[in-house]
Amino acid sequence: MNDDLRNKVFVLDTSTLIHAPDIVDPTRSPFENNDIVLPIVVLRELDGLKSDPRRGGNARRVIRLLDTVFSDKDAMLRGVKNLSGGVMRVVGADGGEFSLPKEYSGNTADDLILRVAGESSVRGNNTILVTMDGALRLKARAAGLEAQELHAGKVERPQTLAPHIVEVPAPSHVIDQLYQEGSISVEDVSLPYGMQYNACCRVLDKNHKCALGIYTAQERIVVVRKSDNCRRGTVVPRNAEQLFAYALATKKEVLATILVGVAGTGKTLMALKAGVDLLEDPESSIRRILCFRPTIELGSPLGFLPGSAEEKFAPWASAVQANLLLLFSRRNNSRREEESKKRPKQSADPRERLGKYMKEGIISIEPVTFIRGTTFPNSFIVVDEAQNLTPHEVKALLTRAGEGSRVVLTGDLTQIDTPHLDAGSCGLAKALERMRGEEFGAIELVKGERSPLATLIAELFADL
């Protein structure tokens, strides 16, 4: 942290620890020589979150770290120093001179945390409550306390990290060469400074003649056009961004692709189309499609859902199934003849075909909850709605990819429904920041293709 954050006392709440579990590790503390205070009520809340489907893993990690750090009674009483000299201790909310406003009951977890921060403040310490909970920050300020969210690890201006198509000026004969030979050397054009590998380019001359291409690690621009696989079925890319999304997701050298865009731009559909086309390509190593979605509810919670885990997850899986049905409708199977002879004739009913794939486990739609300890070789992995995942969850999902697998992350930074996450702290933003190089590709889809109404609404509500 900066020098102006030295010699302070930071009070951490549960949401902060869940968001960044390693923050309590003395060897990795971002607070330098400042003191850290953990209210005792936070331990109670962590214990209550151990079995939570989404937050349980992080809660258990924090508990394990704290159990290691505070290994005995003496360590708990005196506190533990980090590498820079700051002390972390656990503090109760009993007694003291600080008083909450009368509108606060004083007995809720939030109020107990505020009382700990208040007691530190009245003792003359420069105290700051650190919380990812915006409501708690407001309550703290109303009580006369300073509060801020955790900035360590946040991505600055994540929207600017989502790549658009780069316009590359070129003479007309170079564009002809790109079409005829399939690629051109970057020495034939003038690339913008700092352009990343796998950047999506529109090569155009002064008369607006153009070609689409991808800048590769071999210092060449490779043409992108609608291939035979791309034309398969009733769903084809409708604009340049969708074509690039499909091209990156199917490009052998690109191990992971990030598709960003507002609702209706076709992120999930292009990702799934790429997966299905690779699945049915005899030369591809892909043998399975896995789609993971976070179980985030929009609006009021549904409450307890009866049935098996699959039945409980059905409301979240239905959107992906609808896209898959669209892809399988009147789809032509282009596998080689000798390959098709080994298999029974496929049904013309897309529901039957999709159902068969899902029954055999070739295509599956899963919650992110059950991925620990698993490896997915030769799989096309789609992580849908990644903006609603924490960086820790995205990391856990990406590290499940086995040999011969590839991953596509999709998401919209303007539609985050997970409490305590925003465009700078979510897993999608962290992926945009970290996943750069010849193994990764990214493109922002900007044109809505769902319907004119959906596109208009997305524009009118762009600030929400």
C-alpha cells in the first residue's frame, strides 16, 4: 500500500475475508506495518458459512489460515506480526466508550463490527473499517467512522481491458495478398503500438476495402473467414465480432478465450457453437463439452428447491440448454463417412440428439460448486456469466482444464448480481487483466443480435 496508509488500524469484516482469504496470511499481507483487527463476530460468521455452496470454500480457507496463524492462546492474546511489523489480532466488542446511534440495535453482526471499529477509533487510533459490503460502509460513516472497500487486487478500469477490433491501415494489394495467401507479415502493415498477440484486426485501405485477421505470435496476420464448420447448422456468426469470437474459441493455439459484451450480443451462443463444432470435428481433440454457471438469483431468492442436485440446478441450466437446442436444430453432421458408420444413425429431433449427448455425459451443464479435485481432459469448457464469480472461483475453474482442453469465459461487466463484487473485483475482470499472451485471446462483442428490442433496451439502460 501507499505511504499514506501506514500506521493505521484496519478492521476487517467477513465479506473482505471471503473475497480475499489470503489477506490474513502474515507472509502475504497488503497492509504493510499497519495493524489488522478481526472482530470476534467475524469468526462466528465464518463458521456459519462453512457449508455455504458458494462461499464455503473461502470461509474454510480463512479458518484454516487463522488456525495456523493463531496456533495457541498466547498468539491469540498478543496478536501475530506480519513481515512488515504490523500486528493482527482478534478483538471483542464488549464494554468501551463508543456508542452507536440509537437507531442501531447494537446486537447484529454488523453492529458488533462497528463497535469494534468505534472502540479503536476513540482510543486515538487512525481506524478504517474495510468491507466489501456497501451498506455496512454507509452505516459506518453514519456512525462517524471511516470505511472503505478493499482495493488490494482490484482491477483498475477493467472496461478498457476488453479488446475491440483494431483497424490496421494497409495498401489494397496487401489486402488481396491476405485473402489469396491466407496471411501476411506484419512488416507489410503498420500495427498500433503495444498490440497484443491474438488481437482481432480489420485490415483496410483508404477506399474501405477490408479483410479480417488475427495477429499471431509468429508476427503475421492470419485471415479470418467463415469456414465450413462455421457455416454448419442454422446458427452462423452475424457480425465481425461474433466471427472473431468463434475463430478464437476454435483456434488450436489459443487455449483460453474471453468473450465480453452486453446482453444479447451472442457470447454464450458463439462459445457453445465453437464447442459443438469442435466436438463433431473428427480432427479435433475435443471429446466433451462442459458448461459451468454460477447459481446466482436475480431478484428475490426462490428458497428451498426440492429434488436432486441436477433438478435444483435446472433453472440455471435452462438458458444454456435453449442455446444448445438452437445449435442442434436441423444441424448437418459433417463427420467423415468412416466415422459415421461406426455410430448409429442420429435422430433428426434436436431434443433427442441433445438428450443423448447429455445422458452419455458428452455435454453437461454444471454449477461451479462441485469442481474441486476434478480434471477435465479433452474438454471444451465454457464458464458462463463469469462476471458473477470471484477471482478465486475463476482460478479454481481454469485449473481444472486437463490435457487437450480449452476454455471460454463469457460475461458482462455491467450485469453483476453477486453481492460484494463489482467490475473491478470480479473474476472476469481479473481474467482480462492477467490472461494475455499467445495462449489467450479476447474480444468484446458490441452489437446486439438477439432482437431489435433487446438491443434498444441494452442501450437505454447502459448506465445501470
